[in-house]
Amino acid sequence: MSDKVLRGCLRKMAIEPAANVQLPVNYALRAGAQQLALNDKLGQPLTLEWRGAIACTHCGRATKKSFAQGYCYPCFKRLAQCDTCIMKPETCHFFQGTCREPEWAKQHCFQPHIVYLANSSGVKVGITRKTQMPTRWLDQGAIQALPILEVDTRQQAGFVEVLFKEQVSDRTNWRAMLKGEVEPLDLKAERDRLFNQLESGLNQLKAEHGDDAIRLLEASAHTFTYPVSDFPRKVVSHNFDKNPRVEGVLQGLKGQYLILDSGVINLRKFTGYEIEVS
Ligand SMILES: [Zn+2]
């Protein structure tokens, strides 16, 4: 058994789909430039200790507090990726000339986006850049996902998402997701039901943005299995800010969470925290 110690600033875990959909997806914990394969650690004790430092995930400078899951305050105020329009793409203000970083936006927002349905704790709608599939779904702990529409820009994806939110949530109930209380769904049937209910809204968006701006996708559904030996019955969260030492026996990995017998921790929330893993 290796007692190899990993030390560095936390990045979100790398999650790779398995070669075969019956097999669980593969997790690696990432600290600085180092990686630790986690699937093999199931059933073993794991300790993560925050050393007290936080480095901005963008510029690397030391920060006392982390903003928007890993940024220093200057980056949080300056970067387009930290602007509120990223979370609410329908409020994109590029055409008012007030985008924080127009060049960045051209590469990230003015790219094809996918509107999808996923099942992380019941059906939800979401949007993602095409290149972020399937990472986005794995980060959410979705057990199923189905791309349903393709659009040209992030803002258009936002308009479509706003429409779908009339009928379906855009949130994950992370406690239900972690407890494994998620029944498989027929996402294609959900899609057809939603297309029916939202037909006039979709037609209106097409009229506003051009007939070929919102394209139906005939994709197949993805399914994912996570490496979990025991789902927690009660979800208790660890938090480095309250207790810098997190230890327990690893019982599972789902979304960006470690499930330990002592509680769960959302590692993405602590991006940039300098930790030691043993
Ligand atoms: Zn920074």
C-alpha cells in the first residue's frame, strides 16, 4: 500500500468516462501538477489537510479568501468568466460593448452550445459548450444525459434554458444525488414531452434568432455509473474553512464530491486550497 503524499493546490477532480458504460467512471484527485487515482482507494482511509494557503486558480497569487470557487478578488472582478452573465447567459452584454474580455468571449461564448437534459436528482435542463461534454455531466453527478438542441452562442443557449425552466429545474438536489436516490428516467420521453409543452416558445425563439439558430439534435442518451460502495444515509458536509483536516474511509465518488464514512466534501468548492493528501 502506498502512503504517497500529494501536496499542492486543489484543482477539480479529473473524471473520465469508462471504456464500457457498465463500468464506473474514473476519478483522479489533482493537487498542483500531481494526480492520485481514486477508484483504487475505495474502502481505504484518506486524509486531506488544508495547509492554510489559497492560490488563485487563474493568476496564482495568494489570496486569503476564494471567490467563485477559486479566484482572487481582482480576478473575480476582472475576468469575463467570473461575470454574472456566465451563470445567467441570457443577460450577455457583449453587444452593449461592456463585455469584460471580448476576445475571451469570442472563444468561449460565441461557440456552439448544447442544451441538454440530465438526470442528477431527477430531470434537469442545462447548457454547455460542445467541447465540455461529457465533463459537465460527470461534474454534476448525472447518471443520464441527453443533448437535445444545438445553438450558435451561449446567450442563445441561455434564452432556451430560460424557456425550459418554465417546466423543469436547472438545479441538482445534491443531497439526493449523493444519497443515490435517483431513479433512471426515459430522457427521450421527457424531451418529447417538453418539446410539446414548449412548442410555441421555441417557435418564437426561432423567429427571433433565425430558423436555423436552434437545431434539434437526434443524439443518443449517455449513462454513467459512479464508483460508490456505500451511499450515505445522512449527508454531512466537511468544510476546510471550519476544520482543515478531513479524514475518513473513502466510500464513493460522485460529481465533484468525495464520499467518506465521516461525511462528504465538494472538492470543487475548495479549488486553489493548498492541501496535503495521505
Ligand atoms: Zn487571480
